[in-house]
Amino acid sequence: MPDKDINIKLLRELIHNPKIGELLLHHKKITLDQLGEGLEVQKHNNIPIGQILIQMEIITKNELVELLSIQSNIDRIVSESYSELEKLQ
């Protein structure tokens, strides 16, 4: 199998900023059906999905804040990791 260069920029784009809905699913705060319902509402409104899920009483404000914190930490960790990878190339 031939060696392939890792496209760091592409990789960063793919995992740099996970969507809050994905994080809510991953942490079992919502179901796929609940996310689908929220996204359907979002199509007709210009409201962030987190606020919609709170209004629908699917998640609490505290749960949203917790996941937003995780989201921002992922962004920071990934940025630091890729900066280190770029130095190695």
C-alpha cells in the first residue's frame, strides 16, 4: 500500500468544529428523531438548534452550556494538535 500524505488542512476542516447536534447525539442527550424534529423547526426559523431543543424541552440550558463548552474545547485541542503535526512535516 503506497504511503499517502496526510492532508492536514482537509482533516482539520472535517473535525475542527463538530456541530452541536452531533455532540448532543454523541453524549446521548437527544435521539436522532429529536434532532430531526429540531432541524425541521429550524428550517422555518432562523434560530440555533440548541435554542430550539430547549424550547421543545428536549434539553436544558445547562446541558446546552455543557456541550457548547465541550465543543469549544474540541476546537482548541484540535487546533493545538494540528499545529504540532504541521511542525513535523
